[in-house]
Amino acid sequence: MKAIILLATLKKKGSSNTETLTEFLGTYLENQNIDYEVVKLAENHILPGTYTKMENKDDWPEIYQKILDADILLFATPLWWNNHSSELQRCIERLDEVYDKILAGEDSPLDGKIGGVIITGDSDGVEHVTGNIANFFCSLGVTFAPYASLGVIWDGHAKGENRTKSQLLNYYKRNYAKDAKAMAESLFKAVK
């Protein structure tokens, strides 16, 4: 069983809250024998557009192939002004070609995949973003599994807080271990 996690942090270098929460969830995925790969979008060259392959070459076709090869697709994003990050929006736009195929009467190449979200922020917005992503997944044939949202809203995520990775992991372990376990178990059951 294989999962691909599109990590949409805005930080090209160093770890972020979202990257640390993704790593935290990863241990629970491993406990369910789910192999996973994290693609840090900010480290890739992804052009704006609405097609898989563009006139100018970029990294999206390779990332898209990883999505096709996976059983599980997870979006991991920080919240910015009550929305997902611009890195994730670019990927959503590049996946628009899948919707074009559906509108043309073709089967979705993502049909049968299981989806979920990982979200960090310091104020409201998890439900809004989760709903938007669930709607997007549904439109492409991706099934949003029960309990497949791990959203952590905490003032320790606020811009400028600079919590260490250890501090973040300790907070997640104390407060979100049950949620991460439930998400990993649900993803495993949904694929099986």
C-alpha cells in the first residue's frame, strides 16, 4: 500500500509546522504498513497552468505519475488567510486536466484513490479547507476516507513562534496521537 503526500509548506529550506505534522502522521502510516513518500512542492519547479504537460518542461509530470502510482493521496498544507497554501493551489490547478477528462466522458485516472488532508494553522480554517479539498477530491473520483483529516490549530504555529521540531512533536504526541492513529487506520481500511 502506497501513499503520496504533497507537502505544500511555503518553506523551501528547513522544517515547517506542516512538515513536522506530516512526519508525525508518517509514523502512524508506517504502523499500518503504508509506505509513503513526501513530495515537498516548494523544492520542485511547478509552472502555473491547468494541464499535466506544459509547453515548458517542469516537475509536475513526474509528481503526477507518483499520484497515479499511489493508492492514497494526501494534501498537507498550512493555513494562510483561511485557505490552503499557494503551493497546493498550483497543484490543484494542474490536476484540472483530470476534471477535463471526466467532463469529456472518460474515466478519471484518480478513480478509486483514497484521499485525506493534513493541516496546520494558528486560528480557524481547518473545516473550510478540509471541505474544499474534500469537494475537489470528490470531483476527481478520489474518495475522502472517514477520519482522514488531521488538522492542528494552535497558537504555537503562529508566524514568528519558531517552535523547535522537538517541541512540535511533543505537542502533537500529547494532543493528537489518537487522531493520527485513527486517520492512518481509516486510510488503511479504505484501501483494503
